[in-house]
Amino acid sequence: FMGPGVDALSVDFRCGVDVMTTETACLSSIWRTDGKVREWLALHGRAAAYKELRLEGAACYDGLVRIDLSAVEPMIALPFHPSNVHTVAEVAAHADELLGEVEEEAVRLFGEAGKGLRLRSKVREGGVVADQGIIAGCAGGTFENISMASAILGTWKKANPAFSFSVYPASVPQAVALVNNGATERLMTLGAIVKTAFCGPCFGAGDTPAHGALSLRHSTRNFPNREGSKPGEGQIAAVALMDARSIAATAANGGRLTPATALDWDSPDLRVDLKYHFNPEIYERRVYNGFGHAEPETELVFGPNIADWPEISPLPEHLVLEVASVITDPVTTTDELIPSGETSSLRSNPQRLSEFTLSRKDPAYVGRAKAARALERARLANPDDAEAVARVRALVDVCTGQPEVGAMLSGPQPLRRVGIGSLVFALRPGDGSAREQAASCQKVLGGWANLAVEYATKRYRSNLINWGILPFLVDADMARALKPGDFLLLPHVRAAVAGGEATLLAALVHTAAEKQPWAEQVVLSLRDLSEGERQILLDGCLINHYARTRGV
């Protein structure tokens, strides 16, 4: 981020923008630094950490997006993705058409359950009336945003008790500063509910909107189910992302969709009301900072819901993988791969958390994956396990004319070299947050591979590798060939990974809904794997890799 427009942005505002770069699949973002950054670091007791970052001479870029900040209008991202963006004025003017498109998308995403979302019923008297407004999290709940929102809410035009308005400061020090500058008192007096610093509204653990409701939020994401609704159980709501100021303006206008530019309000005094004071005692009294002075003698306390990771095997010589799920949506989010909200209390219990994998997108996935995992556990306990041997032999026998597949069962106790597990196919998986559980839960259930036309983010692909899941790329036509219950046989997969091969041949055995199983040869790509990534895959996961390299 560079250019004269940066000068006009406070560090508070820059932090909010920076958080949102994650939603464009960026791994990181770089801002030039200036006097405002120096002051901000000094305010937090980190003056010595300041370094100047600026361009020196000419530079070449893959692309450039130039934004005239003075021309930016208040905008809104309609369900079900942060990229579904329109100006607030456009939505107000064409509400029936645009909300109708969201209703159609809901039916496409959720089937019959999607018909329960009747957003066009929110169009009343030529405007759009929302049910809920929330300012929250690292992107929205900043000191500056909430101070501005309190000033806007002071222009209250029309009361509407049916419109709920909640505010979550991004941190406790900011919450204290908002008390000191009067913003908290003003908000609460005018009907807002001010809550403690909490990420809940971003992932559905707080202020879950009612069935059929329209929620306006200044938070990070509005993917399907993100806010906690459960379409699979018939409960569905819609979340639209909007700036904090316009949410406050909407609240001041009784819940009627209103851009902040449409109301007359006095901006807080930059030198007084927006002068942030950081109180370090809040953290010093409550937060243990172990950086540089660890206390290894201190015993960790584990509750009954904290469990170890199951043992993970190194990559076998060959693999037999059941197709446990086939997802043909244009994009699959990490929230659909492993839902948030109801799973938040299970983050430290890998086995129980894995039970929720794909629960909102493909409830049958867990059962299929467990069935394949049961065969693998039986194989590991006894390579001559009759059921495992019979199942693998039956699949191999279908692959006539593919001698490399037949070689999988050569020699004594062949199942010592043949791993059994599952895989997930999705067109473009991994959009959204960097939640590693989207990959780790598949691994806990015995997953060994993902098939994708493209990975939505580098982070999700990296998470797959770190959990020993092969990130294969395939042609889009494979989506029409795959069905849950089919099997993919990968002969000599370990040698292919170790040898740096970019592609490998596999056998796809069609068993689902077929009277007679049949096989075809398919090409899988492992392009762009670094030497380090290949070694992690060979070791089975990053945990195994660290243990091996450190002699544990």
C-alpha cells in the first residue's frame, strides 16, 4: 500500500484494511511507514521497533490497483461472499432485483432449505429494512470506527426495537479508551449493546441472526453458514458486510439501509475524541508474555477435552483411497470444510472436532471416511487382515491392463506397503480464513489427498501439505467422472513424491451406482511442490517431519 492516500489513513484504519487483505487470498501485505506509524508504536511502548519502509527508485509489479479515496462510496457485500459488492445506494435503488439474486443463490447452495430465505420481504416503502447490525472484530471493532459510530448514532432519527445493534471492541485496551472518551456511554444510552472484545460474530459464536434475518456486519466474512445458521436443519439467515459508519447510520434510521453519507453528523474531534490512550497495565496484569523468558518448569494443565493428536503414518509406498466427498460448488470455503461456531469448544480435541468435518456441506462424508479409516487401522494392526486384503485385491483386479497397479500386491504381506484412506474432491477449496483444522480434520479421519482444479488460497494448500495430505490438481472434467464411493489407486506414489515427479498415473475405479466396477487411468498433478514440501509429505505430516529431523 503506497501513495498519497495512505497519509489520510490512521494506523487504526490501516489495520482494518490490512486484516481484510486476507479475504483476497493474500499471504501478507506491506505498507509504507510514516510518522503516524512511529507515533502508534511509541504509544504502545515500542518506539525502538519503528523502521522506515518506502520505495527506493523504480520497481516493477505484476499489477496495480489505483483507488481515489475521495471517490469511494459506502459499499455493501451482499450474501454469500465478500466479493458480492455494490454501493449501498445501488442496493437501496435496486433492492428487489439484487436481493432476488441472493435468494436464487441460496436455493442453488442449500436446495429446499434455501427457499426459506425471503430477502425481498425486507423491501418496504421503497427501502431495505435489516434485522441486525454488528460492529465487531479486528476489522470493524476498532477504536476509531466505534467512536465514529457513536457520533452517528447520536443523530437517531427513527426508533425500531426490532433492529438489534451490538458493538464489540477489538481489544480490552480499546474498550477502556472508548469508555474514557464517552463513546460507550453514548452507544448504550442510544440503545446499542456493547459487549466485550470477542471474535464470536465473525464465526457464529455470538449474535447468531434469526431464521430469515438480514444481518449487517462490519466483520471479515459473510460466507454461507459463517454466522452460525444451519441450512441443513432448515435455519438460514443472510449476512451482508458493511462499514461501521453506515451500520450506525442504519441503526439511527430504524434499521433502514442507510449509507453514512446520507445523514448529517458531526465527526468526533480528531485531537480529543479520537486521541487514543493505550493503558499497558491491562495486559501486564493479566497476560503472560513468555517471549525471551520462558518458564519450562511450569506444568501445563490439561482439561478432559484436551487430547493428543492421533499417530500419523509416513506416506506409504502405494495408496488406495475412497472418494469420500465430491463438491462441485464454484468455491468451497474453509468454513464449509470445518464449520466454526458450534465447534469452537473442540479446537483442542482433534478426534471430536473431526466429527464435524463437512457437516454443513456433505453430512455423509464423515461416515465414508471412517469406513476407509477402519480398514487402514485393521491393516496396520495386521497386514494380513482378511477384510482389508479382500477389499484391496478386488479393486486391483478391476484394473486389468494396468500392470503398475497389479504390482501393488506383489510379494509377501503386500498390505505392509499399501495404505488405505480417503480423499475429498472440490473444484476450488480453501477460500477464506487460514483455519488449519480444515485440513487437519480430514487427516484425523484418514484423509490422504485432495483433488482440486485450483486451490483457492495458498494457505489452504500449505495446510494440506503440513498435514500430509497430497494436494493434487486435476482437470475440471474429473468432476463429472467422480462419485462418492469410487476409489483412486495410486501405485508407487511415494517414489513419485520422492523423485520430484510433477505428474503421476492413477487408476480410478468406479464402484458407485455401477452394476459392474470398471477402471480408467487418470493423470494427477503435483506441480510446484518444493523439496521441503515433498519431504513433509513423505514423513506423513509436519509433526512427523520435526520429530524425524530432531531425532525425537
